[in-house]
Amino acid sequence: MTRYLVGNVSEFEDGQKKIIAVGGKSVGIYEIGGQLHAIRNLCPHQGAELCRGVTAAWVDSSGPGDFRFEREGEIVRCPWHQWEFDIRTGCMVVDPATRTMTYGVTVERYDVTVEEEQVFVHM
Ligand code: FES
């Protein structure tokens, strides 16, 4: 597994995303609730840049007329045909067997003269 430096922690603001070319692939890195998540910027439907889509909430329901918005900002909606994917898992909301690739993200800190923590993606 190769690790790629993708930036400093301060570049990943609360709830923000950053789209970066990593190892020849386009990857979206999202900050969600203090954790960083990386997913391939490629929709498995027809190849749109998935991470250019808006983020939304998970909508749960117990039946007609009832709905609740949960996990705000954890779902990305493809800009072409609106398929939705869970950023944490890469799985499509309505068909979890359909997914886009996810990658591990770590924050590494160097203790000698630490100026800033740096973020790595592992592919
Ligand atoms: S290309 Fe993403 S939903 Fe069609």
C-alpha cells in the first residue's frame, strides 16, 4: 500500500471536501464529524465526477408521511443522475452492492518541529 501526502489538516475544514489527484486517480476527501474520508471521484453508474455533487443527509422513514433527516453531510449525490452514495462506505444508498472505491485516511504528526499535522491517503 502506498501512502500519498494530500495536505495539511487545516486544509480540511469542518464539513468541507477537497478533490485531489492521487496516484493517477481523482479522489474526494471529506471531513465529517472530525474524521476524514476518501472516496473515488467516479460514479459507478456512468462515470460522472461523483464528488462534484452536493452532500446531503440520510433520509430515514418508518412509512408514508414520515421522514427524518439524519447524518447530515454524509451522503454525496451524483451531479448527473442523482444517485446517492454513503461517503463513509462508498455504497449506494438504495443498493449497497453498488459502490465506489473508498480509501484509508490517516493524519500523521511529526514531533521534532511540528508546524502542522499532515493528511495521507492510502491506496
Ligand atoms: S453517472 Fe452518476 S448517477 Fe449517473
